[in-house]
Amino acid sequence: TSGIGADKVALSVTASDVRLGMQASALTQAVLDHLHYSVGRLPSVASPHDYYRALALAIRDRMEYRWINTTQTYFDLNRKVACYLSAEFLMGPHLGNNLVNLHIEQEARNALATLGHDLDDILACEKEPGLGNGGLGRLAACYLDSLATLQCPAVGYGIRYEFGIFEQEIRDGWQTEITDKWLRRGNPWEIAKPDTFYYVNWGGHTEHYQDEVGCQRVRWIPDRMVKGVAYDTPIQGYGVNTCNTLRLWSAEAVESFDFQAFNVGDYYQAVNEKLVSETVTKVLYPNDEPASGKRLRLAQQYFFVTCSLQDMLHLLELAHAPVETFAERFAVQLNDTHPSIGVAELMRLLVDERRFDWDAAWAITVASFGYTNHTLLPEALETWPLPMFAELLPRHLEIIYEINRRFLDEVRTRFPDDEARVARMSLIGEEGDKRVRMAHLATVGSHAINGVAALHTELLQASILKDFHELWPERFSNKTNGVTPRRFLALSNPGLRELLDHTLGQQWLTEPGLLRKLDAHADKDAFQHDWYAIKLGNKQRLSSYIHAQTGIEIDPGWLFDIQVKRIHEYKRQHLNILHIVTMYRRLKENPALVLPPRAFIFGGKAAPGYFMAKRIIKLINAVAETINADPDVNTRMKVAFIPNFNVQNAHLIYPAADLSEQISTAGKEASGTGNMKFMLNGALTIGTLDGANVEIREEVGADNFFLFGLSAAEVESVKRTGYRPHDYVAGNDELRAVLELIGAGHFSQGDAEVFRPLVDNLTHDDPFLVLADYAAYIACQEQVNSAWQDVPNWTRMSILNTARSGKFSSDRAITEYCEDIWNIRPVTVKA
Ligand code: GPV
């Protein structure tokens, strides 16, 4: 048999074994059964989407036994569990990934063929759960894949948003946002657990009282309440029986309520309160990086965090384990500060509800939590205005004051007579309006704090958490991000997967260090030939997709230069555009110029309220329209903006790239993970020394990486000594001409207003030093052009990129978290 462990069924399983068969014939039967019993459609009239649902349910059935068995194994063995708390999980389509991880793609393909369908058409029917904005949410998803694959006991805890990240459409070059009704046709992957729910309170006030034994205690008398109900999704590991759980909480109104406010208030007001409470999990905030600052966002954070912590306490109870052992049973990781209210909430649960004394509760809290920081951008650091915080979570504010009082005493003892330091480190910011600083709460409440790339961790320790690093250096470490090679190579680049399997054996998927063996093939003609053909095929595939989506035709033989990521000024999509316009001008002025043809491809969403980012999208599309329609240039350059960049179309994009654009202002991109996905798929990087680019360059070697631009230290020193972008304009005729062309409306039918704010911002302010790096970027792109013309050498460098990408597997990252922070060991789940 080809399935893993498909042959044996334990006696304790009572479900019928017809749901376990992994052969094509069993899958065919299962799809027909689900079409009949679950979807309720005759095969003859069933749509591809009906087949998708039937197949998805058939595959879920095949994970169910492993899933239940996994949970049971952790429970029986009393194993410590990693609880990954994240406001976002950007999972991507489940079906294809589950087929890869269960090793039954071919069987599923054959089964569908028998039924007259092509697996790829069926896979395309899945509407991905877009429960995240970008890198942070996708990282959480990669980590779940690795935890399951490494057989580590783990649960992902998050929010079941009814509306995920908006769908982006491009109209007249502008982004428009369409609501993401991802649940409209149901979700075959989740199982609702209506009996697993917890109550969540808000508002009201606190009362101090003496308990029976004379202890001072606090009661929180909330005035609103909502229920959090669990929805579970299986996370199947690759090639193992482990199938972990992603548990997402959904808000529901409580059936009955007997709060005072409801008794004395009028009925309609009470019903309205119920409606309001159910909006808690309605929608994902679409702001990536800048903190949103909205009350509902804080409510979402508290909602999912208290449900998750109550769930852990409940599990302890089920295991008859004392609450004192909490930190031995759970490692609770905070994915950025979004879940950091958990520090105060665990204290409340232990001190107020379980009557722990403060010091014992605090020891458990600190031993349980770890905090991962994902940004240094000041505007992205979460702080909450005191009045809002006090209104929503009055008891938590008191607890935070008490944590702060004790913490600042410790600071004063360690650093006497340094009140400036005390003010800097306080959990309450007092500059301007008073605010709760969530990064400080997360740091003080955690035994381990980490950044997401070597440079980022260094800068973290030297800047925003400098004082904390001086106090507790032993709590800090680096955990460079990683991505899963299952989804981002095996699933999305089947051609390359086959070549790797054939060349290295299949073990590279779990031991990506084996990719290094490709070094030995990098110079071989025949191997290069195969490699090139696979890349070309992937470029053909993307080219068709782009044509279908945008009408733009791109020759797959051209250099594919790709920048896909959220649109943000610090990521500098506009620097890329300045290069494109520079080349456009050169071609217009000198038609004989020799320039290898290039396709400039973009994708990414802008936060709906982010003025500059939306204008950058408009500019990309405006430049695209002009260039693509101009016969003087369009035989040598084209520009395309792929609408609605998401995990699903990312599967087509990364494998088709020749050149990966990683051009953020040094010091601003914490890590980046797209950079790793491109490298894994054999793209060369043009990039700054920022985030994980530094480590990518170290791994692949300086000769195989196009480096340009100021370093983080240089950026800081330029800013310190007074950056004057206008000097760069004055000193560079070509740059000046490019900016004038854009500003004067050359790409906007003479409209000199639309791009004025962008050009003005660059020439007068340029907070991300686009102009300071412009000349270096252009020069570096010229090196790219010469390198591209030497096909064998480019192919060699492409091979070396994949060969040396092993470090950036999320398996490596998760192994480090398990060993250094969580103290979690793998456990084999038996078949
Ligand atoms: I904070 N990141 C994100 O996607 N959203 C956020 O709200 C925050 C950070 C990203 C960083 O920008 C990337 O550099 C990083 O690779 C990613 O988080 C995962 O660590």
C-alpha cells in the first residue's frame, strides 16, 4: 500500500474502516459516498466545487483517526504541549497540503480521474481561509506544519474570523476591497465543538473584599459577557501519524444573562448588547504592522486569549493535574504582542479565581510565557490608552499596575537613582496620554524573548528592549524564521520536487540540509538543463495565470523579477518602480540600448486606510499600462500587478521567479519570509542587508546574491546627521528626470495631482531613504542584467540558492524553539 499506516486499525476505533482506505479505489468510493450523504448531489450534476467538498471530507475522515489518536497520546503521556497563541493563522488551502502530508496525491488524482475530474481543477475550488495579513500569520501556519511534522505536542490557538483579509480587486489601477466571505460555502476542514466553550467578560468594575480566611481579594463585576466556542482544524504532519489541532474561537451570545444591567435595563438594550458582543470575531483587522488602536481589536485579543488559557486550565483538570504544574504542562508562546494580555489574564485566573498568592502565580506565569517580537517600527508597537483599557478590562489594569509596581521596584534595586530608566521601562507610558505598553508587559511576563532574525534580535536588544536586555540578558535569544518546504516546494513546485526526489531521495523534505548535495550538480550541463526547463515551465504557468487575471501577456523566456508582499513604504515597492521608470526612460532615449527583456511582477495588499500604500499600487498599475502599451519598450520590458496576492496564488508565484526583490530599508524588515520562499525555489535575491537577507547571503555566498544599499548602521547615521533627500535629487540628473516624469503625469494621462503626494514625500521627507539607495540599486540591477545573460552561470547560481536554503526550513526554527524556549520533546504517535 502507498498510504502511511493505512493498513492497520486499532481495535479501540469504532468508526467503520471504510473511511480509512488510502488507495485510489477507496478514495473514489469515499468521494461518491460524501457526494451522496454529505453534499447531497447526484454525481452527474455535481459541480467541481461539490467534488472539492466531497474529496475534502473524505480526506478529513482519513485524518480523523490520527487526529483523535494524537490528542489521546498527548493526554495519556501527560506531555508538555506548546500553545502557540496568535491573532492570525494564514493557513492557505488545506486540501493540497493534506494530500502531500498524507502522501496520497497520486491516489487522489487517480480517484478523481476515475470520476472524470482533474485534481488540479478540484484543488482550485478551495477558498483559502485568509485569517491573517501577511508574514506574521503565515509564519504561524508554517510553524504548525513543522510542529506536527516533528511530532511535537502543540496546539495553535486563534480567532475564527467570520471575514478574513479582504479580497483585492484592481479597478482603474486602484485597489478596491471586497469582503471575504470565506465561510459562505461551508468549511469542510473544521469541526465545531459546541460543548467546548468558555465565558468571556468585559467592562464593569472591581470590588475588594476579605475572604473567609481573612485574605484581601478582588472580585471583578463585569457588565457584559460573551461565549467563545471552539472550532478545530486538523494539522497533519508530513509522513507521520501526528495530527495536531488548530483551535479557533468564535464569539456567540450567551443564551441567558442575569447581570444586573440586564435586569434593570430595558430588554431591547440588552438584546442589542448581545448583538454587539457577537461582533467580536466578525472581522480580521487588515492593518499589517501599524497597530490599529481600536477598542474592538483589544476585545478580540482578550477574547481569544482568555478562551485559550481557560482551555489549558480545563485540560489540566481533566488530567487531574494540579494547577501548580501549569508551566510544566504548557509552553505558551505569544506571537507578537497581540496575545500579551495573556500575562495579566493568567495572573487573574490564578490569583482571583484559583486563589493563588501573587508570587506563586507570577512564577508560573513567567515560566509559561515566551514572547516573539516581529517588528521594531515604532508605529507598529501596541499601546492602549488607559481610559479605553480601564473601561474594557478594569481588573486587568489593576493587575498590570501591580505587576508594574513590583517590576519597577526590581529595576530600582538593580539600578539605583536612575528614574529615567524606570520611566523608560514602565509598563505604563506617560509621554502624552497615558498608555499601556504591551511589548513591556509581554517582556516582563516571559522567561524567553526572541527576535526573528539575527540582525533583528541584535537591533531589538540595542533599541526598543535595550533596558530589558541589560536587566535580563539571559532571557533573550534569536530564532531566525523559517518556512515549510512541504507547502512551498513539494506542493507548489511539483516539477522541482520530482527532480529533487530523483537526485537526492525524498528525505530532503524533512532533512533540508540534504539540499546541499545539489552543490555537486550545479555545474553539470544536463542537470542545469533540467533545472532550466522546470523553471521555464513554472514561468509558463504563472504567465498564463497573469494573462487570465490581467490580460497582460508575458514571454516566459524573459527574466521574471518579482516583488510580492504587503505594500508598505518601508518595503519600498516605490524604489522598484523608480528602477522601472529609469529603464523606460533609457530605452525611450536610446532605442538601440541592449537590455535583456524583463517582466516586473508585483503583488500585495495595502491596508485600506494607508494613503501612500494605495497610491503606490496605483503608480505600479499606471506605469504598467503605459509601458505595456508602448511598442518602443514593450519588447524589452513589461509590468504586471497580480491582484489579490494570497497563499493560493503564491503557489504559482514563488516557483516562477528568477529574481527576488527584498529591498526594504536596512533595519526595518524584522526578517521576511517571502525571501526564503523565493530562495528555496531557486530565485536569486537582490536585496539590502536587512532581516534574514543577511543570513540568506551568508548561506548562499556573497557571489550568488545581489547586495546593494546602506546598512542598518549607515541608515541610522544618515538619519542622525540630518537626511536631505533633495540633495540626492539635485545630485542625480536621471533620478530627477524620473521623479519629474512621474510627478508631471506622464503615467497618468497628464494628471499631475495623483502622484504628487508620492513624489513630494520622497523629495522632502523620504522616511525610508528610497533616494539615498536609488543609485546603488540601479547599479546593482545592471549587474543583474549582465549576470542574466550568462545562462549557465545564472542557472548554477539558481541551483546553489536552493541547495543552501536548508537553514530556512521552519523545521529548523521549531527545533530551536522546542529546545531553547519550550522544553518540548517529540512523541511518536502510533498507527
Ligand atoms: I508586528 N510582521 C507582520 O507580518 N505583521 C505584523 O503585524 C508584524 C510583523 C512580519 C514582519 O514584518 C516580517 O519581517 C517577519 O518576517 C514576519 O512578521 C514574521 O516574523
